[in-house]
Amino acid sequence: MLDVTNVSQFFDVSRPWLQRTLAREPRRLLRAIDDVSFAVAEGTTLSLVGESGCGKSTLARLAVGLYEPSAGAIRFAGQDLSAARAQPALRRRMNMIFQDPYASLNPRWRVRDIVAEPIRQFNLAQGSAVGGRVGTLLAQVGLTAADGDKYPHEFSGGQRQRISIARALASEPDFLVCDEPTSALDVSVQAQILNLMKDLQRTLGLTYLFISHNLAVVRHMSDRLGVMYLGRIVEIGPADTVFQTPRHPYTRLLLDAIPDLNHVGRARVPVGGEVPSPIAPPPGCAFHPRCPLANDRCRQEKPRHTKVGDVEVACHAVEEGR
């Protein structure tokens, strides 16, 4: 469904030209995404996890064409994504659920107009049929057709996210990018939304690219799991395999931080140090300043992905058996 090949995304964060010239400063580029490759099979969920600032949301926006990649290629349903954006029939097959349900809905529009916008945009229904389709979509996400007469401020956070999901489904997509769709919600409401998304995937055959920093949520949702650090995917493979036998030191430290009632009192190793600046990333492996297994090779040479069973890992320590 989605094929991302050697994609990088740089943002120019330089000062204005005149100030830079007077101070004799070079241009400053922020490396949000650095040579990332992965594929999402039809009908499955690939989740990406990592600390804040590792590039997850940038990658989500690249996946639906909101950003043009600085390098590399993104193919959707076998076609280059730049071509997909120019073809409405292909473009409607992808949509996005945003992180904040309080900011992603227009407060001046009634819910029926919010959900109907993609239907009208892609000419999927006309006249009274639009209202009927909106009512069906609202019922599909656990609301009622009467809720279409209300404004977003009349709903709770979980209900607003249901409206966002209904809007995303309005274009009849095959592929949804979910950018931390439950991070702004209470834990009990998170479970309701995640169960709803799983039910919709089974019913409609949807494909998800799921972005999150919550490993418990990811374990519930994922078929495959990718772990990101400073704009790169450091480990990717089947979710169960990555959770049961993590190989990259960063993945191990992340999983070690998950509370576990079966291991109360167990000594834990916190993830020390700070995430390096993406404007001036460290040479070699970006994780080496925080890695307990780092050696001179890690400090000098950027690791390539190594196949270990059905998991790909970018780590010299794993490659060398350390």
C-alpha cells in the first residue's frame, strides 16, 4: 500500500539572509528525517514509536503528501505520491487522523458540515444523499445522526476524536495515517478509540500507519513496529518479535521503562542523557552518546540496517554480537 524508500526531510532554520551574511554564518538545516525506508502491507498496521522530536509526525505528513520529501521516493498503491496528489481518485484513498481533537475540528462548523466536506470535495454523493452518508458515518463511529446538528465544543475529547475518524472515513479511504490519535485523551477513552479503530480495520479492510510514543498502545494496535531515533528507524520488524526480543539498545531501554506488575521492584536502567540536536547530529551512530555499548566504531561510522531473523536493526553492537 505504501512504500517509502531512502526518504529524507530537511528544514531550513537559518536566520534571515542579511543577518546571516553580516555574521558570516552558513545555512542551518534541521534533519527531521534521515534516510528512512519502510513498507506498509495492505490491511496491516505499521506503528512508529520514539521520543518527542524524533521525526514521527514529519514522517506522517510525508506519508500523505503534506510535505514534499527533500530526498528519496514515496509510492502509494504503486504510484509516485506526487502523481497521486494530482489524481483525485487516488488521493481520496488516503487520509489522516490528527493528534489534537480540540484543534483539528473547525469550531465554526456544525459536525454535519465537517464530516460532509470530504464527500463534497470528491463528489462522492449529491444533495440529500450527503446527509444520509454523514448520518451513517456518525453511527459507524458510535455517535448518532442527531449529533450532526451540534458544534465541536459540545462534545468531549473522545467524542471529538470519533468525529475526526468519521471525517477521515468520509472519503472512503484504504489507508489512514494516525498521528498519535489518543495522546490527548484519558486512558479509558483511549481504549474505546483504539477498539473502534481495530473494529473499523476489520470491517473496512483499512491499512494504518500508526504514530505513537505510547508502547502499550502500539502493542495493542500493531502488526509491525518501527523504532525511531533522531530521524532514523533503528529497528523494524514484526511487533511481537520486537517486544519479546528487542535487539537495538535504544529499543531495550524504551521497553525497560514500561511498568510491569510481574516485575515489581526490578532494577531498571533509565534512558540517560539528552536527545542530540537534529541541526548538528553527532557523527557515526546518533545514539552513541547515550548508548552503554558504544565503542570507537559507533562514534565514527553510521550503522547500516542488518537483517537479524525477520527484524532489521541499525546497530554495530548487534552486527558484531556485542
